[in-house]
Amino acid sequence: MEISALIEQQIERDRRRGFRVDFETDAAREEQLTHDLIGLFGEVGEFSNLLKKVTLARTTRGYAGPTLSEASPDLRDELADAAIYIFRLVTILGGDLERDILAKIERNDERYRNLER
């Protein structure tokens, strides 16, 4: 499945559930962008906190925490949540994430061409 199809599915679900993605004013869009950015940071924070516990378990004697293998499903779940927030943010901004990523890859190819081996 392409990223654009995933985004369409998620945004349709958001609309059905009453989560705003369509706005009449820039002020309303900006307010929702702020809320969704906070949500994104929350998910990244949950990912970071779990990874911290994995690292502490590996590096700190006596610390009881999960291994990376044990934590990987939950880490991936947090990344999926973060991706959903990114889908919302790009939609609210009127973007096309798939197109934007491909364009960025091309720009990075030019920018980092001298690093290729």
C-alpha cells in the first residue's frame, strides 16, 4: 500500500470520529496544528522513554527493564502513533507527504552526492 492510501484511510477515520482536519480559517488550522504537534511530541516522548528504559536495562546493573527485542513491538507502536500525527499535520497543511518525501530524497541526493561511495 502506498503512503498516500494510508493517509487517506487515516484521515477518513479522523473525519468519521470527529477529529478536525478541515478548517475555514488559518487561525483554526494553526490551533489544530499546535494540538497535533503536541500529540506528536507526546508519542516521540513515549518512544524515547521506553528506549531509555531499554538502555538503562542494558547499561545499569540491577535495573530491571525490557530488552530491545522485548520493547520493539511497543516502540513500533509509538512510531505508528507518531506517523499518524504526521499524516494529520501534512493534511492540515494541504500537502502530499508521498510527493514531499520523494522531492526531499532528490534534494538530499544532490546535497550529499559527494558522500556516496
